[in-house]
Amino acid sequence: MASIKHAYGVPSAKLWIKALAADFAANAVNRSDRRMTEEQLDDWADTAMTEWGYLTVTEWMLFFHKAKAGKFGSLYNDVNCIRLSEMVNDFIYGPYRQGLKDHFEQEQQRAMRAREDAERIGKTMTAEEFKKTDAYKRIIQDSTD
């Protein structure tokens, strides 16, 4: 969201989150009298910007996709600000996002080890190259003394 806030301003970022929430609420609830009102959506978008504004656009899209797929529990045909906030917190602090974070950290560590291994291989020398160094000459000289 920081990128949207920076590029287009806070109102645009808020509108974007509100649109995602409205789409989610409209698809999650069959009865129109159980849907979130415009005022509730505005309030929730303010809360989302304040509490979770650090989430990226991709993370918001992933959250709403997973929420529509029922990954954060059932809504029982009722979407409200509290339940939606609980779902966001489940996404952020729950095992799903933590598992993704752990996976990416492991991948970064593997890539770093591969780079270090490649650098080490590039820095090794053959026996012939070692024999030309001063260190080899000192070893030979010390052994003959």
C-alpha cells in the first residue's frame, strides 16, 4: 500500500482497499441486508490503512483471494468489520503467511549459500599455482632448515 499511497495519495489507497473489501463482501453474502454499508466500508478502509498499510498490493490481493476461498473460516453469510479484521490478522499472523515467509527466507539462504560456494570455487587455486606463491616457498625453506 505504501507504493499506492506514495504514487497516488492516501485517498486512492483507501479507495483501492475499500473496493477490494466491497467486492469480497458482495460475493460472500447472499442477502443485501447483511452486507457492509458504505459507511462501514469507509471505516474499515481507514482501519486497514492505519493497521495494515505496510502490506503490499500483492499481499492484499492474495488475502482477498484466500478469504474468498474460505481459508480463514466461514462467514455464515455475514461480513462485518470485526470479522474482516480478524481474517486479516489471521492472514498476517497465522501459519499461511508465516509459512510463505519461511519458504522465501529459506530460498534466500539457499541462494546466498550458492553464491558463496561459487565465489569460493572461483578463489581456489591449483597445486601448480600454489607452488608459485611465497607461502609455498617459505614452507619448503622451513622444511629444509
